[in-house]
Amino acid sequence: MPIAAADCGTEPVAADPAARAFYMRTMQALNAAAMPYLVGGGFALAHYTAVPRQTHDFDIFVRRGDYAQVMSTLAAAGYHTELTFPHWLGKATCEHGCVDVIFSSGNGVSSVDDGWFRSAPAAEIFGIAVRLCPVEEMIWSKAFVMERERYDCADIMHLLLTCADALDWTHLLERFGPHWRVLFTHLCLFGFVYPGERNRIPKHVMRALTGRLDRELRDEPPAECICNGTLLSREQYLTDVQHWGFRDARHTDASRMTPEDVVLWTEAIGDASPRK
């Protein structure tokens, strides 16, 4: 019998004392300052799925408008802070670890907004009260992570396995919007990974998506040659946009990235934290 979400915990691994103290110090500083933030990463995944994961940093998600105050709070706590990538991520570091302060995604699609906070569940990490990233937002942001060195599909499969019955499917479909094929791909793959559990995905969702596919097949494809692959991988589709004449989807309304953001994000290929 697959594990139920209610059986899951919030701690991905038994952290070593220094890391545990670092995580606690971070949460205590933010809570004391009444900063609005959500915990994601391995802690959120463990809460929903019980999948253990060694964490090397602490992921928090904030609205862009709250970013400066959050970073000021962490700086006052003794952390070194920097806006690492202006379109989605800053870092706060000390000798014991790193906090990733995330307000969007590497592809400029999955921005943190009020919707992330409306349904964020309460939890405890090492006895400290926090709120977690909602499952729907985790699926939305992870669905686009398809790098050679990092592919978050298994995380999505596990989130669907444990949480499909409780998902706000209407909200999830709205989140993907014109990128519904990305969601459809993962839902189809779920039925392959867990053939005996495929009915966990509501039939009306699958019918709605197959209906979209049927209507799309009846239409002529867009005249413009666009490569949406750059929304999935910052490296693997560079040939398409640099040499084959495809327009980079990150230079369209699909993404909030500026041309300068694209250049900076591309130059950082090979860094230790390849995310979307």
C-alpha cells in the first residue's frame, strides 16, 4: 500500500548538529522578524512524501516584494547576502551553510506570488513552526526542471502518489496555463511509473488535457519557429537558439527573464546548483 501524505514527516534526514543549528537559527531569525516565507526543498518534499534527502542548503520561497526585507533580516543575523541571479534567486551564507532565497524560477516562469501563501500548510521543522510550499506550486516549478544533471520528475511522481487525492487540480491547471503539455507529460508518465495507481489522477483532468491535445491537433502549428526547450533546460537547447534559427522562448511573454538575465544564467552553466 503506497504511503499516505499523513504518514510523512518534515525532516528529510537526521541533520548533523551544526547543520541542525544552522536551520534552526535561520527559521528563528525569520520568525522573530515576522518575515513571510515558505520552506521548500528537501524539508517540504519529506513532509509530503517521506522521501529522505540529504540537504546541503536551506530553501525558502518569498515574494519578490518581500525579498529585500528577508535578506536584511538574514544579514542582521550574521549571514553574508547576495542577489545571485536578479531574476529569481539570492543566497545568504555563513560558515555553517547556505540559504537559497527564491522568488521565481531559473526559467522565469514560476514566480512566487500570493497564491503560494494562501494554501501553504503549517508544519514544524526541528520543533519550529513554519509554513511549507504547497504541493501544487512544487509540482509547477519542478515540472520544468529537465537538465542533464538534474531532472525532478521523480519528485513529481512521489508528490502525485502521496497527494493526488488532495490536490487543487483547477489551480494546478491554471498554473501551467499555456504550458499544459508539460503537466500532461508528467501525468502520462505517472501512469507508466505506477500503473496500478493511475486512477489517482482524476479522469476529468486527463480528459480535459486530452481534449486540449485533440483540439490542438486540428489546428495549424504556429508560423514562428519557437523553442520552448529553453524553459526546460538552460543548456541542452542552446544549439537550437544559437545556430538553428529558433527563437528562445525566454525572450517571449512565456518568461519574465530579460536578455541580460538569459546571458547571466547561461554563463553560470556548470555551477554546483543547477536549477530551473
